[in-house]
Amino acid sequence: MKEWSSWLLIIPTLLFFFFFSWQPLLSGIWLSFFKTKGFKAESFIGLQNYIDVITNSVFQQTLINTFMYVFWSLVIGFVIPIFVAVMINEMRHWSSFFRFASFFPSMIPGIAASLLWMFLFEPSENGLVNKIIGFIGIHPQGWLQDPNMTIITIVLTITWRSFGATTLLFLASLQGVNNELYEAASIDGAGIWRKFWNITLPQIAPLIGLTLILQVSGVFQIFNEPLVLTEGGPNNASMTLQLQSYFYAFRYFEAGHSVALGVITFMILMVMTVYYFKLQKKWDM
């Protein structure tokens, strides 16, 4: 009887995941092997959708763009939460205020935040950011209209909105570090940087590794910001894999190509994750 009662508790969750997660996922993968008319499968064509997607010149540019998003997100946004968490952890006063202030941007919906930054990065002289840099003698910049700056600009908006939640995770991890380690290091004459490098980083290393995987995975699937700020432009300079998949499905009505691109994105992420865990095992040895 106990086993039956346990199954009765599990079955609703299994049914929920099957109908709303697994079944659409498997149906989408199955659809990627068919020629489609809108969202309706017409004839089986094997891997042709995948070949069409990969050989498209837009895919090559989009793949490069996506890796550039990941690169700049790690350069700009990966270290910031760690240092902000360390600073908040060392505060004796106002720490609650700064915890809220760092997390507040994460509470703003992605579309609303993107619209806000689109206003700030207005490329004309009347744009707020251009006005600010004009006070120090810098000429107005194109920002989102400049192919060389659009990815970095979008990454800045992502970092502003998402770093707060990661900061709180690091802060919770830091508060679990044994203070006796810092006291012993102080007795040995260790300075701030030696304590940070030899105590703080090793203690929060597991969380850093997990955060790295989540950030790479999240940025690889970036969608809202490029859609609202640039629609992938100018000239596909900010196009991402997820945005291109969206265009395939809802602008060109090519569901087969859309799902094929989604599967390709999933495979790339899976390979990167497996490779990371293999490297981590080597480092641990």
C-alpha cells in the first residue's frame, strides 16, 4: 500500500512533465526530420533541414555572434558578481540595502529592461549615454547601430539585469566560509589579496564552476535583448541562435528549420558541458 500511495503522489508530476515538457520536446525533434508547411509535417526528408540550416551563411554568422556573446559575458559579467558579493560580505552597515540594490534589476522583466536600455543607448546626441560621455569630450557613439559595438552593448544590458541574483548566491556561499581561516591567515601576515586568492576563491570554487556552466548556457540561448534592441541587426551583427530559430518559426513559418536549429543549439551546449566536466576532473586530479 505504501508503494501505491507513493506512486499516486508521483504520477501527477510525471504526467505534467510528459505533456508539457517531454512530449513537445520529442515532437519537435521528430518534426525536424520532415518538410513542413507552416507547423504541419508534410514529407520525411531526413537530415535535410539540418543541412539547410548549417549551410546557410546566416547560421555561420549567428554561431560566431553567439560565441562572442558568451566571450564578452564572461569578460564583463562573470567576475563582477564575485567582487560585489565580497564587498557586501565585508560591510558592517547598509549591507541589506546593497543586497536589495544589487538584486533589484533582476526583478525587472527582460522586455521592459531592454526597452529602458534602448532609450538610454539612443545613438543621437540626445541619447542619455551620449550626453553623459559628451561631458568628457567623447563624440556620440552609434551603440546599437554600430556592428562593432552592438554585441558588447547588449551584453552590458544583460549583465546589469542578471548579475544581482548571482551576487546573492556568491554572498550566501561566502557567509559559509569559516572565519578561523581568515584569522589564521592574518596571523601569518597574509594581506587582502592573498586571503582572497588562497581562501575565498577555493572555498567558493564549486559555485563558481556551476555559475560558469549556467551563464554560458543562459547566454548561449539569449533571445529577449537582441529581439527588442536590434532584431538581430545591423546586418545580422547581433543575431543569435535562439533569435534565428524564432525567425524561422514565426517570420518565415519554417518550423522544420526552426526545430533543427534548436536541436543543433542543444547539441553544442551538451558537448561544451561534457567537455567542461572532463576538464574539471583533470583539474581535481
